[in-house]
Amino acid sequence: MNRKTELLPGTPIKIAVLAMGGQGGGVLADWIVDMAEHAGWWAQTTSVPGVAQRTGATIYYLELLPEADAEAAGKPPTLAMMPTPGDVDLVVAAELMEAGRAMQRGLVTPDRSTLITSTHRSYSVTEKAALGNGIGDGNSVLDAGRDAARRLIALDLQVLAEQAGSVISASLFGAIAGSGALPFGREAFENTIRSAGKGVEASLRAFALGFDAAASAPAVPAPIETPRPTLDVPERAAQPQVQALLDRLKVEFPAATHGILVAGLRRLLDYQDLAYAKEYLARCHTLCALDERHGGAAKDWALTQAAAHRLAVAMSYDDVIRVADLKTRGSRFERVAREVGLKGGQVLQTTEFTHPRLEEICGTLPAGIGRRLERSTWFAAWVKRRFAHGKRISSSTFGGFFSLYAVAGMRRFRRRTLRHQVESAQIARWLERVEKVMARDYDLAVEIVHCRQLVKGYSGTHERGGERFEILMNAADTLCGRHDAARTLADLRTAALADEEGKQLGQALARALGTVAGSAASATASEASARRLAGVTRHTAAVAQAR
């Protein structure tokens, strides 16, 4: 396949650049226009800003036409302001899902389009806000790109830019040059960067990396691989003891479970300490023994693998201590400085917005004191006055950082807090239900383990997830004994993750538990859940009465 652009006389080269705020999409478009004009071409660029997607996504559209074609026509060219589906030669995406968006809009076609995309991800608001795992599948985008584009170049251009100390617009510019998609030599690209006069050396380094990567890019991009879990032990953990724990893991657990168990250990060592990681491993060992007694080896240890995953997340619940810990880590300040492009001599100031509720404050206190204050009307009124509109804390100042650091230091007392007692009791009831159901229905027990996926986050998010989890646990009790119990509970879990309002869960409950017993299961979950799903309960009762 010819790497060079095939030009039709009198027809402009049409380019669409899709980028998010802060990625330099406008700079990239200006570079292309400047390069074309210096080469004696007509060039035009327009931009169409997006709304509230990540940091705001924008489509930059460019058309380039040689001066000789305009002279042959005897008049200045008329260049379009917007891309037309099926009529774009080069599509450049500064993030993988932006490439997917370009394909959805029909901008990428197999008869003419070259698609250059960075494979890194900047998660959208929809992905972050999803109740379950809302992260889009990057390999699906690559698969679509292989079919949709005449030529696909997919590289992690963000990493290349960071290696060069620059931004992704420079590595994208290099990838365009290295692809041969535009009829300009490398020197013309580099001179354009030099003439801009800002961050020239770093931009040229990023350009060179992008150029070499695109020039040697395979015809069929390799799939994006998920990193395998490794044990990145926090400094506060004793290495010899951690190694002993790993040796024990390899001996006492089936090989199929080692990867997820190592990831769980890493999470809990980072979250709390070595003793907490040992507690996690002991619970997993009990569940693995239960798995073995009920034929888990024939099912690839499905229960043990599910429990190793969900239990690690359940034991590392988000609380005020955890939030403060994450906000005061040196790695976080380094990441923020890198993301904003902090340069020597510049000062970075960060302001944290906090909005703790009564439950979060009391949950951080010793269990006895926390319970008393939760029932106290005067304390509730004080918290409401104090934190009704949230608080802003400057973690760049000594006072602000120290206050957060002091809260993070309460980690050593976490096991004595009210929140820990509540979470531990919920985990114990969950695992007891798994053990009870396991004797009757292996697959249902595994699905009960996966239902813990609903409980995550903190504040209102955690509360809503907990309510739905209790609804599903009551539904599991009702379903136990049915031949389709596991599949039905899985469908209910999917419905519970589908929307914030719980409408799909309500509909799924009405379909799956359309009996008096089903109504009772959902109604007794909790008072708050009953209020949220009052309409669902009434509908379910009506179905039961009709039958």
C-alpha cells in the first residue's frame, strides 16, 4: 500500500484532528497550517468545541490546497468549514476514544482515510461515574479502526511526549510526518516547530520519537495488553515478611488464583499494613478450602478467584482516612505537576474540596464515641452548619497539608473506628451467606460474591450501593433452590449497575421475583431501599396478585 497521500488535482487534503482540552490540538492545527503556507499552499483551519466530555473535546478541521491548483482554476479556492462523513483523508486522534468518536461520526473510511491515534486513555465522565466498570474497551476501538480506516497507526504517543518532556501535540506532529500522510518533508515539519519559538527542544525530541514510531509502525497494530499484577510493596511494609507471605501464597493456593491474590495483597498492604494483608489471605484460604470441598478445581476455582478480587476491594473501603492519605502522597503531587506541565521556577498550588457528612465524621471516631455522636441531634446540627457547603483546604500550605496528613496518620487506629466495625460486620454476613449457599448452588455462591461489586466509593455513592447490595442479597435468599438462580441474580446485578435511579433494577425485580415472596425480598432490604423502590414494590405486588 502506498504510504504517501494520493492527491487528486484541484481537491484539497482534508484533515480532522480530535483532541481534548490541554492536549494542544489547536497548536497542532496551527503547525499544520503554518507548514502548508510556508510551502506555498492554501490552508484553512476551523474548530468545533465539544461540551463537558473529560476536559472538553474539540474537532479541528483543516483543508490544504496547492497554490498551483488555485492558479489553474483562476480563482481562490473555496474551502469547507466542517468535515463531511466519508470525505476526510487524515484523521488524528489525541486519545483512543476520540478515535472511536471519529469513526462513529463517519469521518474514517476504508477507501481513503489514514487514522493516527494515541492508544492512551483519559477516562470520560461517563466512564468514571458508572456504577460498575464503565471503562470502554480499547481493543474494540482498534478492531473497528482496522476495518474502518485505509491505514491505521496506533501508538502510545502520550508516553513518548512524556519521555521527551513535552506534550502530545508534538509527538502527534511527528507521527503525522512519519506516516507519510502529508506531502511535506521532515525538515518542513521541524522548521515549523522551530519557528513557533516555544519549548522548541522538548517539542523536537517528542517529534522525533513520534516520527520514528510511526515510520516503523506495524501494518496491523498489536492489541492493547492489560498490565499483569505485580507486588509493588509500600515502603512501610517489611520486605522479608512480605516475601514469606508470597511464598505461603504459592504453596497454599492453586496456581490459577495467584495473580489476583497478589493484586489483593498489594492493595491491602498499601491500604493498611502487613497484619491486614495476612487477615485477607486467611479469609481467602478459608474460602479456597470451601471451594475445594465443592469441586472448585473443576470450575477453575471460580469462587476463590471471585472472592480474592471482591474481598480485597471490600476490605479497602474508602473512608476519610483513605482520602486524606491519597491526597498527601508525594506521588500525587508529582503526578499533578506532570499533568499541568510544571516548569522550573513555577509554583504549584492545589486546593482540595471536601464535603464530609455526619456518617463519615462519626465513622472515623472510636466505635463507642461514634455511635453516641451519630444519635446526637446537637452534633448533627453542628456538622450541618460547619460542612453544609463543603470546605476548601489548600494542601500547598503547611496548615492545610498538615491537617490532611494528620487525618491520614489515623490509619493506625482504623480497626478501632466505627466505620471499620460496620464494614467488618457487613463482610462477615456476606461471607456467611456465601458459605451457606455454597452447599446447595456453587454458581449462585459465586454470583453472590460478585454482587459485592455494587458497594464502592464513599458518602452517598457507598450508601446507594449498599442499599442495592442488600436488595440483591435478599433476592438471592429467595432465588436459592431455583435452577436459574445464578443467571437471574447476575441479571439483577447488571440491572442494579445500569442507572443511578434504580429503574432497571426495579423492572428486573418485578420480572424475576413476581411473587409475594419476591415482593417481601425487596421490601425488607432496608427502609431507605424500600423508599427508593416503592414503585417497584407496588408493581411487583400487583404482578403477584394478578397471578
